[in-house]
Amino acid sequence: MLRVLIALVLTCLLQPAFADERAQTQQQLEATRQDIAELKKLLGKLQEEKSSVQKDLRGTETEMGKLEKQVDALQKELKKSESELQRLDGEKKKLQSARTEQQKLIAIQARAAYQNGRQEYLKLLLNQQNPEKFARTLTYYDYLSQARLEQLKSFNETLRQLANVEKDIELQQAQLLVQKSSLDTQREELEKVRKERQVALAKLNDDVKARDSKLKAREQDQAELANVLKTIEETLARQAREAEEARQKALIAQQEAEKKRLREAQAEADSGDAPRKPVKSSPGALVSSDGETFGGAFASARGKLPWPVNGRLLARFGETRGDDTRTKWDGVMISASAGSQVHAVHGGRVVFADWLRGAGLLVILDHGNGYLSLYGHNQTLLKSAGDVVKAGESISTVGNSGGQDTPALYFAIRQQGRPSDPAQWCRAQG
């Protein structure tokens, strides 16, 4: 475009034509500058709004983590209540069986007593001639009567226990309904908060992309117009010369410029400093948190630690982050299902468990002697600062907090304040 404008200018012999074109270009440049200034103001406001949304995002994702924890606790209580209900139902069945057997026995004894009638004592007295035998028979009769009374007492106790168990079952069922209702409410609230987060995050990303793209286009337009204006002003300074001399000089200048461009292009090709597009890495190998944990000192754990979660490596240590060749990954990203348990790779103490910009819900463990492990973009934090955890213990669940689009775990290791490749510390897979 610039060379076409230069050729057009050089074909003009009259200065007023250049002056008119210069004035027109100057007006376009001024209009573009005003547009850029206005866009920068809008972008500044958008950045302020983004900061506000980031704060809201922190609060929303922290609340999501708490709600997930409450839902998990309610589910555990629900399982306990269901187990207790099953136990009470089993006890009820046993008592009902005992009641049936006791009813049969009492019925048999009642029929026998009815058949004997009320004259049992009199019959015994009249039929016995030996006083000692009569006394012994009378004692047996008393034992039999006492046994009948004990059976009736036992039957009544069984009925009482059965009534209590049925009352406990009704109470347990009522509590179970309350817990289920509370669980449904918590889940609905969690889903509402999750949808609000998704809407806010999507709107924020769309606005930033639109404003940033428009601003870049305007800045490019401004640069092109400035180059055109500079070319016109240089051409106006040479209008005093004859047209032929101007054309010759312009031709020479154009040839020199072309040679210079070719030399610079050749120099860049020879030096190998030409910018290259970053190569996107293919998904890495599967990693696993299964297997034995390492109980020795962290410094001697190189190559012996399990991975914190089961999944696949999305980004490796030292790789370029996105399209920006200036930034590198100081840890790894592991793709995993949302809600998956994240395990401590080694025993230590929680020194940070909170939301952090860029990392979302983050847990940091101190393993002593300057060694730290970091676990970011979680859905739920299961530990708090100050807690002591064992190797393999669950400390969080996988999520997409911190502005991530898909669930994945950010995992990093720091050695004396310097990033260290987690793949050198964790066991190789396959």
C-alpha cells in the first residue's frame, strides 16, 4: 500500500495536489487518533470492570467450594441415616418374629388351661392319697403357673420394644426426608451459583476480546496513516526539483529500499532469529495417583512420588503457555474429571488454602527444607491452612476455578523458591 501511494505521489507535478492529499490524510489520522483514545478509555473501564468481576468470581468460586463440601457432608449423613434405618428395620423383623412365636406358645398354654378348667387344685387334692406326692405335684403346678406368667411378661416386653422400634423408624424416616430436602436445596443453590459464574465469565471474555481486537485494528490503521503522511511530507520537500529528477531519485530510492528489504530479510533468515509460531504440544501421557506413597524425606523422593490425580498431561513443565513465547509453564496441567479427589503427593503442612487470582482455589503444602507443592484450579478445598496431611490424603477436588474453561489440575513443585519439573519427582507411567 505504501509503495502504491509513493508512486501516485511521484506522478503528480503540482504541489497543491500534494497539499490536498496531505490535508485529507491528516484529517483521517486525527480521526483515527480520536477513535483510539476513545477505545483506550473504554478498555480502561473494561479492565476496571474485569477486576470487579474477578473479585466476584473469587467470592463465587469460594462459595461453590463451600457448597460442594456441604453437599458431600449431607450425602454422608444421608448414607448413615439409611444404614440406621436398615438396622432398625432388621430389628423390627426380629421382634415381629419373636412376637409371633410367643403368641403361638401362649395360645397353646391358654388352650391347655381352658381344657383343665378351674378345678385343677380340687382334682389334685382328691386324686392324691400320698401327702408327699401331693405336695410335689402342687409345687410343679405352681412352677407351671409361674412360667405362664413369665411368658406373658416377656410377650408384653416384646410388644413394648416393637412399639419403640417402630417409633424410632418413623423418626429416622422423618429425619431422612429433612436431610434429602436440605440436600436438594443445596444442590439447586449450587447449580444457580455455577450458572451465574458461567454467564459472568463468558460475558467478560467476550467483551475483552471484542475491545482488544478493535483497539489493535485501530492502532494498525493509525500506523499505516502515519507512514502515508510521512511519505507525503517527504515528497513535498522535493517538489522544487524538476519532475524528471524527482522521478529518477524516487526510482533510485525505491530500488535501494527494495535491496535493503531483501538484505534484511536475508539477514533474518541467516541469523535464524525470525519469530516462530509456538508449537502446540499434543496431549501427554496418562498419569496416576495410585500405588504406594513415599515416607522418606522429600529431598530423597525424586522419581518416587505418585501423581496427585489420575488424568492426562495437558501441559508440561517448560513448554510455551499459549501463543506467548515469552511465558513458560512452571508446573504441569493434568486433565481430570470435575470433582475427582486430589491427593497430597507427600506428607506436609497446609500453608495456604484460599482463592488466588490466576490459580483459583489453591492449596500449597510445605514439606520442609524449602520444598513446596502447589495444587490449583480446584473445585473444593478439603483442608485449611495449618492442617497437617499425610501422603496420599485427599486435600481438594478437581475443578475449573480461576477462569479455566475445562476441569484440570495445576500441579507444581518449588525447590528453595525455584520451579522444579514435577515429572522428575513423580513416578513415570506406562
